Amino acid sequence: MSTTDLHHYVRSLEQATQGWPAPLKRRRFMQAAMALAAGGILSATRSGSVLAQASSVRFSGYPFTLGVASGAPRHDSVVLWTRLIPEPLNAAGDGGMGPERIAVNWEVAEDEQFKTIVRKGAHRAIPELAHSVHVEVEGLEPGRWYFYRFMAGNEVSPVGRTRTAGVKEEKLRFAFASCQQYEQGFFSAYRHMLKESPDLVVFLGDYIYESSWGSNLVRRHAGPEAETLAQYRQRHAQCKTDADLKAMHAAAPWIVTWDDHEVDNDYADFQSEHLDPRFMGRRAAAYQAYYEHMPLALSALPRGPNMRIYDRFSFGTLAEFHVLDDRQYRSPQACPRPGMGGSAFQENCGERLSPGRTLLGAAQEKWLEGSLAQSRAVWNILAQQTMVAQWNTKTAGSGQNFWTDGWDGYPVSRKKLLDFIVQRKIANPVFIGGDVHAHHVNNVKADFDDSKAPTIASEFVGTSITSEAGPQDRLDAMKAVNPHALLADGAKRGYVVIDLNAKSLNAGMRQIDSEKLRDSKPAGSMDFVVEAGKADIRRA
């Protein structure tokens, strides 16, 4: 980190902690100092200057209980992840590890037997980052598969498989998922996703749930509602003990973004659902735990309660992924319930139409416009958290009713983005989302209230991995008053698989029979096609 970056870091921390109580501010600066020290170590690892030494470390149990993962695929690099954690449900959040810094070796090979090793190095896992390991491996060949593993003490991790982004991709298969409430079901959807051999997995938010809710729970969270760093660490670790989730992480690279439950339900920037004045401290803890458990690059290392997660990933001239963050920078939800923050269903809410309201924030909006304008890909995938298309929830009488937590709560911000797509003639824009616990397929219109308005983008929203949905008859009634909607099905849980080539996009809205069963079976697929140059979606 340069002197200029350091000064910027300090200024951002001062701004972020303005108005905090002095003890909390001091603690946040101490955490930041440790993160900076960790950043120095991690940067040194990347350049190869940290050397692993013979270690006599003895773990209390197998340290790679959460498996391995990879992510952030570029043409010549990928991020490899693991965490040393012999006791994943440890309430202290340290996973049964002591204060030592542990040498971890890593290897990347062309073959699963590691006969042809192409990169290797060492990393130092430190307690300040929960002994998590983030290795940015560079100098790889584009568009090819690799195998990787970690070694610490006398222990060896499971073998992971990853893939770099291609420069000349002719086809690409990716899956996307969201909303995996641990208590409400098993993550068996990933077992079926694994069989489809995606080149990439995109996760669109609610990887963990901070609180307990729902009916017919099949397993329980290990601790109370997560509010502290130790509790968020424990929640992430417990989630990652699921065997099907671990297997999918080990099989392909992931691109990730978050939604609200990684921190607190319905939070908006600095404001929590219950208007907690100490919320920014909680957000800082949640962001740190999120970084510690995801295959993210060092550039995503949190700075207090701030963490840059929006990003762009290029798969040659075939596809560009524009990955968004609609939580950290948004205006608070319009017309909340009395004494509360967060969402509401509102029929008459003038505040919703205020021109200054934003879902992405000015800086991210500017970045997204630049990212879209620079793209030369056939397909532009806008990976974000929820549903972009208008969704009127009023099924009887005149008027309209909207949920204020999604894009319907920010219609001016949505129109600005859609107008930009039209004006700059962005090639084949496709929105993917989650959050609403139902499969939705929508033709995104220039004007949703005009049935003759042209379609300017396609949208596929995936159902949840486990999280509960509302009654299907209610969805059917709402679909009838939203003519741009081709599908609204929340009857079952599942995921989405998309196959891309230069001529078409094929989307399979996959379902499983029951998330309550560890050995859940497939329950069918609803398939749709978009032809390049034609935004309107049709059934396959």
C-alpha cells in the first residue's frame, strides 16, 4: 500500500467512524491496523517473498473442514481460498485456532494427481483474518481448467478444480443461485448443479442468514442472531460445513455478491431495519467475516464498514459480467413502517418517486455506465441481487402496490439505468437476480405501464436454494397483472443454469422436489431462449 493509499484509508476510516463512541472508534482503528498488517503479508505472499518453513504445528483436528474454493476468474489469474478451522462451530469464532501465524503452502497443477505443477507458493494464515487464506495466482493460461490444494503442518486439503476466463470463449455454461437459509433446508440443490458441470457459479446474495425464521426447520443455527465478528464467523463456518455446498465450491470458480442477510435484514447503507445507532460497527464485523469466507481478491479487503465488492469479469468477446452491490450505497427505503427502517408494501408513496433516490449510489452508477460502455461482448450479464422488472402486487381494483426494498422502490434509479442501456445501444443486456424466492422470467420494458413498449433487456430471477416462498396462488394472481412476466413460480427451490454462445442464450430454471430432504431429487426445468439481437424471451 502506497503512502497516498494509506492516507486515503485513514481518511475513509475517520469519515466512516464519525460520531461513533470513542471506545468503538478506537477498536475499529485497531482492527484496521491489523488488517493493514495482514494486507502487507498477503501482498508479500502474492509476490512470493513469504517463504514457508518446516512447521511443527499440531491442530486439534483436521484444519480444512470447510474445504476449498476459488473465485474472481480473470484471463490469467484466479483467487484460491481456504480457512484453517479444526472446530468450525467454535463459539469464539476462532475455529479452535490459537494466536499463531501458520505457514500454508499451495499448489496449482494441470492434472488432479499434481504431476505437472504450474504454480506453487506459500501464504501465512493469521488470526486477525480468522486464519483464512486468499491466494491470487497469476500467470495462468486463459480458458483452461486447473487443480489446486493447500498444505499446513502435516495436513493436506481436499483438491479443488478451477478455471480461468477465456479470451476466445465460444460457449460458456454458468449457474446462479441465492438465498440459502441454513435452518430451512439442506443445500441439496448444489448436488444437482454439480452434475451439470458449470464453468462458473454466480452467487447473488443471502449466503448466510443472520437470524432464525421460517417453518418446518430441519436444522438449527449454532448461535444467536449474528451481531459480532465471532458470531458472523461462526455462522459462515456452519453454512460452509454443508457437504453439497463444499463440493460445488471445490468444482468451479465462483463470482459472489451479497444482499441484506449477510449483515441484517433490509439494511440500507448506514441504516438498519431497527434503526440501531451502532449499526456501522455491526456492518464492519459482518463485512470482515464475509471477506474471510469468500474467494475474494485482496482488493476487496474491508476498510472498516466499507468494502468494494462490485466488479467486472470478462469472458472474451462472448460475455461480460457486471457484478453489482445494491446494499452498501443505496438510499434508505421509501415510506417505511412507523419507527422502522426497511421495506414495506406501499400503494401511495410519493417519496418512492423522488429523483434523488438511488439503489446503487452515484459512484457505482458511474462505474457501471463505464463498464457497459466499454464492453465489446456479445452478452452483457448484469448480476445483481433482486428483480429489476416492475412487479405490481395489487391484484384487485385499480392502482398499483409495490415492495419498496427492490428496484420498484427506486424507479427513478431504474429508469436512469434502462435509459442508458437504450441510448448507448448496449449489446444483449441480461439481468440475473435472486432475493424473491421464486423463479421469474421477465421482458424488461422501457415503460412497464405501456403494453406496447419495446423490450430492452431480458431478465432471469432464480428461486432460493432453501429459503421459504409465499403461496403460489398469490404469485399466479400477481403474474396476471404484470403482462411482461413470462414466469412466476415459487413452488419449489432450486437454481438457474444458462448456456451462452454467440447466437443464443438458453436458460434452465431448475427445481428440486424438496429442500427438506438430504437426497432431494430433480423436479424439472422450465426452459427459455433469448436470441442475440432480440431482447424478447421465448419458451424453449
